[in-house]
Amino acid sequence: MDVIKKTILSEKAYKLMEKGLYTFLVDTRANKKQIAKAVSNQFAVEVKRVNVMTKSTKMKKIAKTKKEAQVGGGKKAIVYLKAGQKIAVLSPKAAAKEPKQKNSMKDKDVQVISEGKEG
């Protein structure tokens, strides 16, 4: 059985990654020990602990039909890594130290030219 189905990459997940927590969608039959072993084998890291939660499915109506379909659902695992470790493939890229600023009127010397009738 494939324990890890996919990685959850969202804004919240990226914030957690900075703290050393990684979020995965896992098989519904997997337990915490299996998830920890799969993550440590696949990414060569040491797992400190695993939190698991089940997501319920929701019924959504399909546009322009009378049909309904189940979406979502599954099992989500939040994996805590030991201090100082990270998964390089999943970690967000380091933010630039100083973002480039757009040209603004403050930075430029503005020269005012008055037009009018002389004389």
C-alpha cells in the first residue's frame, strides 16, 4: 500500500513548513507509525511525531445538471520533524532579502516646468 498519496501545498502548509511541520494526504488505512516510517524512508529525515485527522467528504452539485458528486475527504497527516531538519524538495524558496522597489516620485528629482505667456 502506498502510504503517502500527495503533499498538501497551501498557504497554511507553507507557514507550517517554516516551523518544521509538513502536511500530507495519506491512505485512510495508514496509522501514525506507518506514516512516520514512510516519511523517514522517502525523504531521509527523522520524524518526531505525527498528528492525523480525517477529512469528511462534501456533496457538490455539478453545474447545469441535477447530479451531485462527493468531493474531498481522506486522511491528512501533519508530520513534525526533529529540530534542524527539513525536506529540501518541499521547502519554500527563501524570500529575497530586499524586494525591488518600483520607481516612485520620492526617489526621482522632479523638475517643475511652468508654461505660460511671457511678457
